Amino acid sequence: AVVSTQSTGDLVRDALYRITSTINLVILDDLGYTIQIEPMCDERIPNGCTNVKQGETVDFKVTFTLDECSPDDPAIRVLPIIIPGFDTVFATITHKCDCDCYDNAPIS
């Protein structure tokens, strides 16, 4: 099949639009955490949004739940959150395995 220059340009433009109109988050280092990513947009896909218009702001709610805690674990971890095609941000997570949270609770 012969593809004309115009149709090649259209294909490239359409492919670029699909790439840049989809925003998703990728978290690679989730060892020890359950991570939920909730995109705040009209057209949600797993961990992201699609059909995002140029200049549109997309918000995400990311919840980290510590699966188990060991005193040997570092108290502070930094996890990269990758936004493919855009940037990487870093979440600093501080946790404390032991606390006296219940020691001071009133007894009824």
C-alpha cells in the first residue's frame, strides 16, 4: 500500500494526540504499601485520565496504606511517581510502627 505524505502526517498527529491526551501515574517502588490511585476527571482509565484537553488540570488522589510494619523498616521512604511524557514527582512517606495511641485512651 502507498501512503501519501498527508495521510502520514495525519497518522502522526492522531498518534501524538492520543499520547498527549492521556495522563496516567506510574508508581514503581510500592514494596510494603497498598497504593490506590484515584484520578479526578470525567474520562477515567486505570490510574489516569484520557481525552485531556491542552491546558486542562488533572488532579489525582493517591492513598498509600502500609501493609505491615517492622521496626527494621526505614521510617521515611521516598517513592517516585512517574507521569509518563511529563515529569516525575516524589512522595515522601513517614510512618511510625509503634505509638502510644491507645495507651492514653479513656477507659469506659
